[in-house]
Amino acid sequence: MPMTAAYERLKAAMSGIVKRDEPLARHTTFRIGGPAALFTECDTVADLSLVLDTCEENGLDWTVLGKGSNVLVSDEGYEGVVIVLGRDFKKYTIADGHVLVGSGVILAVLVQEAFKIGLSGLEFAVGIPGTLGGALAMNAGSREAWIGGIVESVTLFVPGRGLVALRGSEVAWGYRRTDLSARGIIVEASLQLEPGDRDHIRRTMEASLRRRKRTQPLGVPNAGSVFVNPEGDSAGRLIESLGLKGHQVGGAMVSDVHANFIVNAGGATAADVLELVRQIHESVRDAYGIELRPEIRFLGSFRSA
């Protein structure tokens, strides 16, 4: 079978980890999801190239997973190959305000390192979960600032071509979206930060973190904002206005802290979350004529999304 052949080849040749039937609930912030048919952690570019070549040769679907902070995996799991970027993609260097950072670096680590040496530009990212790669793919940020605004360049691994460098200006940065994932796998980026007063940076970060703690269900399993804010309005405001805070389907519940978050209140399944997403979407559409667009990514087989 193709998956077995792929597993045996990668197990023998990769420096990183290869597993069969790895539960993806362990790798998502929702703590929901069935197994990946094949789970790989690529420690090097050579590992990554090998995995992609093996998928191509065996006709296997693949996807890249960071820390799983904006993903809902189906209860049946994913019948393809999950790629996680490991060792060599978790390195970074900082010199003269230029930050060269692998896409597997945890964003929170980078924020703290910049603060320690008095560099400003990442304060908006305090409290944002996940890796740099995930942040770049969705242009993560706040209403006032986003990561695309400090990117000098991005390096992609493009199947069949290898490493490809893009200037920041060559990326289509949008609100909670970019074209990066469609162009290749993000492996590295160069960020431009500016010297700043550490006390000011700290106060800005503390204020941002207080705001997140006050307005988001931190510490409860969730996948971040469920819907993208429609132009000129807030998805959370629309959902809350319909009295949906606390509305529950199985173990999935609309957060009573912020209505644009769905939390795993205990034992939630992907089917529970998907049904709750459907109900919210229909309620907002029927009441306001607005089609909310999901911000979370759906991985695996779903009846609808």
C-alpha cells in the first residue's frame, strides 16, 4: 500500500520523526481530532524534500501543521501526511534589528527575545499562539498591526523547485490571509525590528496581554477566532447580539468571554464544533445578511465547512 511504502522509506531515511496513526488531538489547541495516517517531523530541508518527493511518488495528500492553533481536525482524522517542521526550522538569529527566524519558532519565544534586547515591532504579537510560519501564513496581528508589516523577506520550499526567496513586497498581505501557503511551504523569514525603550515595550506588551486576557478565553482549549471580522464590523459583536454566548452543541460552546471563540468545554468532537459553526453562520446570515468566513482551517473529511 502507498502509505505503508511511504512510511517504510521515510522511517529508514529521515533524521526526524515518523509515526503511523498519530492522534492529532495531541497537536491542536482545540484538543480535538482523529489520527493522521502518517505524521512526520522534518528536522532538515533534506527531510522536507524527501517527504514531499515520497508523497508525490505515492500519490499522497500532505499538509503542514504548526502548533495547531487555528485548525479543526475531523474526528476521523486525516488520510494524508502531516508535516511538522522540526530542529533546523526552530532556529533564529538577531543582529542590528534584523531577525532571521525559522518558521517553526514559537512566536511567543520570538516576542520575548526581542523584548530582552530592546527591539520594538513585535509587541502586537503578545499572546498570539502558534509558530512564526502560522503567523505569516495568516498575517496574524491585531487591529492596529500585523506581522506582514515587519517582514523583509520570506523563504519558501516549493516542491519541484527547492528554496525560493520572496521580498516582503512580493507577498499578497491581506486581512487574516496571504498567498504564501498557495506558493510553497514557509521555512524562514527575515523581520525588521527597531530599537526601542524597554520600559515602553514592556508596558505596551503588558497592556496588550491584559486586553487579551480580558477579552479572550485563554487557558481553555480553543482554536482562536472562528470567523474573520466582516468589513466594518466585528464577528464577535454580531454573534453576541444574537444571544449566542454560552450556546452549546455537545462539548463545544460559544465562549462567554468572546463570542467569536468556540471552546472545548469538555469532550467536544469535531462534529460538535462544525455544527456549532454552521448554526452561528446561519444565524448571522439570517439576521444580518452577512456571510461570515471561517478563519479556522478544516483538516480531514467534513460534510460541510
